[in-house]
Amino acid sequence: MIATLTSYFSSRSTTTSEEIHVKWSNSNYSGVILNVDESCLGSPVRAGFGGVIRNDSGFYLS
């Protein structure tokens, strides 16, 4: 499985890159929302994670 995932992100990939526009949506929720993401790759495994907190207007909270 790691080899398969690595092949998707290989610099030798022959696929062309495509620009994708992403828009944040609060889904009509009134409150604060925590968006998180994580990733791990390699041997030894390198891992990382992060998150942002936004209000219902999409503004980052500090």
C-alpha cells in the first residue's frame, strides 16, 4: 500500500497537473468549525498534522 501511495506522489509521475479551485463552505452551520488534516509517508515514517478554526463566516480565529 505504501508503494502505491508513493507512486501517486512520485516526481517521476507522467500525469499532468491540474489546478483545482476549492471553496470552503460552512453548510449553513452557526458556530465555530475545526478543519483538520494529517499525512504520513516514508520509511521511517514521517508524519504531520494541522488544523484551523473558523467562524461561521469562514474567518480564521486566533
